[in-house]
Amino acid sequence: MSRDRSMFVAAFACGLFLFTLSARCGAAEGNASGSAAANWVRVAEQTSWTPRDSCVECVFRDRMWLLGGWVDSFHEPPRDVWSSADGVNWQRSSEQAPWKHSDFAMSTVYRDRMWIMGGWHNGRLPDASASNQVWSSSDGAQWQQVTDRAAWSARMAAGCVVFQNKMWILGGTEQYYFGSDASLRNDVWCSEDGKEWKLVTAQAPWAARAYHAAVAFDGKLWVYGGGNYLPNYAALNDVWCSADGVTWTEVTKHAAWSPRIWFSAAVYRDRMWVLGGWSNNPSENWNDVWYSKDGRTWTALPTRDVWKKRHEHSVFVFQDRLWLTAGHAQPLSNEVWRLDLPSDWHPAD
């Protein structure tokens, strides 16, 4: 072997070693941060339903469901019902459901039925109103009115969650465009059938709010973020939890994510999540993604690709993935995104 060739082989071997070492270190760093292979993928640029925000969303019978929402403030909100098993192909179950307060309504899945309750109707029009009606359906086409007037006051943008085999309503606001700070609620209610509601506490220690997150996680109820839009803007990033809805603990006064309203939340991969939203002064949409296992320490999830900044979007936990659709992304959106997170993902927290 010539000297030149020997030097070339030695240099190549050294370079290959350094490349392999660098790749292994990079992979280790990626696994430690939990973000190396995580990425958002747009699965649909447009869908069958019109762009909108503030929808009712849920996962029911192996499909993602999207109901109603907001298109503008001077027309009746949509009352259509759509579902999809893949985020691309959407099937309409109802063109005009019997409930009409579909803007900022609350929803959940309970006892093998979809539930929609509360909400706002007719935007800024003179006859606009909030609701305390409760409706349920087993197929999205036929809807049953469980009660015309629940015990909690008519409201919108409250937290709604299933916890301890009951449905819970937490906070919200009784007015949208025409209210005051007094319109905000911090009461907590629960029900086993959607008709009879029990007042758990009239005033929880967390500040009265709307547009917040409420989730069931780690054997507790959680409330975080939110605030108010009109007439006095307020945004929070505090985190509270409770084992019974009566006694609450402030886990943190200020989470790592910026104070915001109109964001989405989820429980996924044994973590609580915060996705996007809106803050004012200055007005700004968000497209950041955060997760936490204890409500105190929050970690941002960086990805190569991500959806456009937006608020009042819909998020689903479906097929062991996070899915995101709709929302106000200036303009309104009807695209669909999916978070590809490896099964062996190691969160940084």
C-alpha cells in the first residue's frame, strides 16, 4: 500500500469515527430533549367543512368529531357536525343540529355519548345569548335535549371534563361581547346524568375566568391559564389542582408559557399539554407547544415544522397522536395537522 493511500485510509477511518461519534452524541442529545424525531405534519390543507374557530371537539367511537363553531360575529354560528377517522376524509352527520349555542360551547364524552352544553349564539347581534342547555348524542345525527336549563347559570367558554365518573363544569363567562368582570365565574359543578347538577363550590380560590383549560390528570382536576377578553382583557398562566373540586392548591402562579386565552389543552403521553392561543398588548397569536407532568415544570417541544400561529383551534388525542385543526390563523383555517411523536419518546422533564 502506498504512503498516500495509507494516509487517505487513516484519515477516512478517523473521519468516519468522528462522524459516528458525533451522530451518537446528537442522537443522545435528541433523546434527552425529547424533540429529535418529534415533528408536526400537515395531513390536509383543506377539509370539507368551512374554515372556523371556537368549535366543539371530541374523540368518540374511533373518530374525531367537530361541531359548530364561529365564522363571524354578525351571523348565526354554524351547527353542522363532522367526523373523521384519518383527518383527511370528513363525513357530515348533521347539517343543522337542534342546539344553536355552538360558539364557545363546552363538550365531553361520557357514558358512550357525546355531550354539548352551554355556549354562545349570534355573536354581536342584538339577540345574542348564552345557554345552560345540555344535549347528548350517540351518533352525531340525532340529539337529545337532556335539560333546557341546568342549575349552573347560562355561560360559555367554561372548563368541561369527566372526573370521578361525573361531568364537571368549571368557571366560564355569562357574557361575551357585552359583559363585565362580574360576568366571569369560578364556581364548580358536577353531574352524573347531565340533568341534575350539584354545586361543588360557589367560589374556588382561583380567579374567576373563561377561555381556560380544565383537564383530569393524575387523579386530580386541573385548571390553568385563561382570563377574559371583553371589556377588560386579562390573561393568566397560573396552574391549580384539586382532588375533589372543593379544596384547591396553586401549583404555580406563573408557568413557563406566556399568559394567554383561547389556547388548547390535552392530556397525552402522561403529560398535560398547552398548544397555541392568543395574548393582547400587543395582540399576538401563538404556535408554541408545552408539556408538564406536574403542572409546575413546563417544557417547550421544539419541532422542525409547526402549524401557523392561531387561537381557538381544536385539538384531539387520537390514535396515540396529537391532532390539531381549525382556529383563527389570520384568516380562519380548516387545515389538519398531526404530531408525529415516536413511541419511545423520552420527555425532557
